[in-house]
Amino acid sequence: MEKDGVEEAFDRFSNLPVPIIHRIMSFLPTTKDVTRVAVLSKTLNSVCHSYPILDFDQRSWKKIMGFDSFLDFMQKSLQHRRESNIDIEIFKLCVIDHDGKSDQRIDESIRFAIEHNVKELDLRFGDYWIRSRYKCYGQLYTLPKTITTKSIVVLNLVGLAFKFEDLIPSLNLVEHLSIELCSVSSNFTISSSKLKTLELQNCKGLKTIVVDAVNLQYFSHSTFTGSSEISLGDCKSLKYVKLDNTAITDDWLKNHLSKLLLLESLILKSCKILGEIDICHQKLKHLALLNCDKLVKAKIEAPNLVSFYFYNKSRFPVITLQCSSQIYADLILFGISPTNDEQFMNFKNFLGSFSHCKSLSLTLPDMELSLLEELRNALRSPLLSLKHLRVQLFSSSRSLPELLDILLCLSPYLETMCITSKYKENFEEVVFPLLFFCSFLGPSLIVLMYFSLVS
Amino acid sequence: MSNTSENPKPSSSSAKMTLKTSDNELFEVEEAVAMKFCTVKQYFEDEKDSDVAARGSTTVIPLPNVHSAVLATLISYGKKLPQSNAVADNHEEEETKKKERKKYEQGLLKNLMPGELLDLISAANYLDFKEGLEFFNQALADHIQNKSVEYVRKFFGIKNDYEPHEEEKYREEYAWAFEGVDED
């Protein structure tokens, strides 16, 4: 008998309760590990075949076998399981090299999962990152029409083509639905008391979305083309709403906010139709207005607001903000130039609303030194709450000590300060690295000089 | 081995329970920790229903499937978990506690024999001790990860009941699964 192993004759490992062995298997990081468990003993082999989680990710197999062999392998694995006839809990399939044509092995595997009452179905086709980055759809795989299932609770679809009419009958029990980069029919109407989260991201052909889901808590929508109509008014439990490049109007916003009384987080990104908005909401905790470039006026009355993110590219709107003193604000403001008195006034007044807030992070890529001086003189009291400041200057006509003096008078309790010395067109490339870096800086004041690279 | 820290306050957070193992050893455990063993909790609640007077003072809960050494480790692990009735710590305290817990966990696993690990998993399952079960299951998975079939069989005493030709067939079919494993 080996000295460092278990010395009993009874194989306690293989005889652990099956759910425990399955749980241990779920902790194994690679499919290789899981496959080797089946070779340990015959008992473990049959335990493996009843393992209710199937994950076929072509990306992990790319180094081992080609696309065709991968599909054969999947087909064979499923054949092994047909005998045991055990229900599957999770079925995940990720295919990146398909050419858009239907493949019997893929369709069969999807049907297999459904026949075995799968609860979580995750189908991803195509290279997600490339599509998101370049906003293209590529080859989409057609979802086999004959799937009707009543067992699915979680459904994730990426890179598929289908009609909602074919899918919706199977969504009775679905609690989490995510459809991304798919080509779909124009109308998505759903009525469900089970639905809790819904994501419709960049779906080609989608024009109208009508959701009647009384337990829906999370809704996120984005589109490349910006032409969807959305109706969420009946979703009284919504807590989180994110809209990216969605064509919502000022009235839509006012209307929905009056109905969604439990809303806590609202993120409006690139909503290019919003002009004058009125946000009055008791429960709202997080608000983000990002790149809504036509915004001229915003009145925000949210006594429980804890965080506020604002980013604009061209004009600076008139913003009146009534919020709590607990607020954390992150403002990235372009377009406050020395020639624009009106915007400067708006900005000055706006900044005043934060004088008592918990923490303020201000990024001003276009602000000149003279404007900063004016700001310092114009504000009755310095920005006591300002903790993080990032300023970008056109020219370094003043020396660094003078600059620091002005900035510190403006905000005596700064923790971090970032100064960039060269103007750069694309703010993402300049500011986000700074933001990322700054978030790791410690409590004592640290000044960063960032010299942007010559492009 | 038993826990004998006395606390005169009669509050429920310091109430104690006595657990009796398969080898007839008695363990006095704080209620907060014992309640993490759902089997014990169920037993206790059933007892409470039938006997309102004595609340945990004289009841001895028998655990015929658990050996004292195993129970000692499980109780010790249970104590290190964040207690549900504890006052919320500030960020720093939480971080220190986390580090302590990590250090304790590493120490615990370092000297653990495979047989002991299997015992702990069986016992945690019997006691329905969810956090303990997760932790030891993960530990076992970590032991198997990227190790060869021979190593795992030897380490855990797994009986190879395959015929040689059966095993050969499997190894050929899934040859890719056997590449790149750690040296024994």
C-alpha cells in the first residue's frame, strides 16, 4: 500500500454522493480536468456522464482541434449521454468559426439540450469582441425553428438570427434574458411575471420594444442605429435602467420616471434626442448622463442621489441639481472655453451645487489657466469637497508652482491632481488612462504630469 | 477537546449547545456557530418545538456519523466564518479578518491528508454545513486540477476497475485531455 495515499480498501472518493462529485467537478477549471475524472474509475465515469453542465466552447478547443473535429466531438459527447437520459441544467455553446450555414450537429445539440429540460441555455456565435468593437454583425447563425421549451430560466443569445414570434412561446419561465448582436424581427413584445433581467443589445432590425413584466428589475438596451421605441411603463419593479444610443424623448423620460417609482439607477448614454429634461425622483441613487449632446437644460431633483456622472462633448447645458450631501460626482466637461461666457456661467453655477458634497472629481480638458483663475475668483468659497482634479492645458505659459497655487486655492483639500500638457483630440485616449491611474493613488496629494504621446 | 469560554450573559448569541460525536466525545459550541450546521439547526428547532422550557441548556445533540477529530476541524472552520449576528465592521477590520481567515485556511489545507479531506467532505455533507462543504470541495478540486490520472488514483485511493483495453480506448479517444498535466 502506498504510504502517502489513503490506505483503506474502500474507494471513498468514488462513493461520495453524486451531487458532491458534481460540485467538485464544477470547481475544476478546464474541460481537460473534467474529462480525466471519467477515466479514474468506472463509477466516476458514470457520474461524469450525469454531470448536468455542458460547456462546449470552441475557443478552448482551438489549439487542440479544428472546427469540424470540435463539432464531431460535441456530437459524440452528447451521444454518450443519450443512454443515461438525465436532465441537463446548463448548456453552453460558443462557436466562432462558423460560416452562417446551418450545421446539423449544432442544431442537434440545441435540440438535445431542450429535450433534456435545460434550465440555462447560452448560445454564442461569432467573435463577440470584434463585432462590438467594429459595430458589425458578421455571419449570423439561424436558430433552429423547432425549439419550443418550457424549462428555460436563463437564456443568453449572441450572434443568432431568429424571429421573436418563434422564440416568445418558450419564454414563460425565463427570468434572465439577454439577446445581443442578433438579427431579429422588428417587434419585441413580452408579457411575463417571471422576467427579472432583460438585455437587448445591438439587435439588428429591432424597432419596437414593449415590456410588461411586473417583476423586472434590470433593463439594458443599446443599438448601433438608434431607432427603437421602448415602452417600459408597466414594469413597476424596475430598479436599474440603462439606455445607450436610444431615441428617447424628454416626454418619454418624464413619463417613465413618474411610473417607475422604485428606480435606483438610471444611465443615459448618447441619447441624442434629449433636449430639456426634468428628473424628479425620490428613490434615484445613481444617475449618469453621458454624451447626450443635444442636452440644453437639465433639472435634477433627487434627494437620495448618491452618485452622479456627467460627460459631454460639445455644449455645456444649464444644470440645476438638488441632491443630498452624500453625493459623489464625476464630471468630464469639454467645451468650456474662454470665448464662451454663457457656458462658463452655467458651469460656475453648476459647480456651486457641489460645494457640500462628499467627493467631486472634475476633468476639464479644454480649460485654460486664465479661466481657472477666473473660476477661483468667481466662486465665493473654494471647492472644499473637491478631492480629485484633472486639468488639461493648452500651453504652459505659467510655471508649475503658479499653476499648483491656483488649483490649490480653488480646492484646498485635493487628494490627487492630474495635469496634462498637450491637447489631444480623442478624449478617451487621454482621460481614461488618467482616470484609471488616478483611482489607485493614495490619500496624500500627488501631482501627475502627463505628457501625451505625439500621434 | 471542548470549548469552555464561559459568558454569564443569558443572551442568545452566547448560548451554547453540546454535540456528541461517534466516539462519544462532547463538544460545547456557541449557538451561532452550531447553527451553521443545518442538520443541527433542524434538530434544535424540532427540540425547541417539543420542549419550550430548557433552551439549549441540557440538550445534547448526537452526531453518530461524525468523528471528534473531524468535528473539531469543522467547528474551528465555522468559527472563522463571518458571524451572521456580528456587528458590522468597518473596512479595515474587515480586511484584517479576511487576511486572518486566508492564513488560517492555508494552514488548514497544508497539513491535510487526503483521507481527512474526504472525511471532512462527508461530515460537512451530513451536517449540511454549506460553507464548509464548498470550501473542502474546492480544496479537493484544487488537488485534482491538472494532475495525472495515476496521481489522483494513488492520492485518494481510487480503485481502477477498468479493463486495460477499456482504459486504453478512452485514453486514445480523449488524448488531448492527457496532455500537459503536471509531473507526478
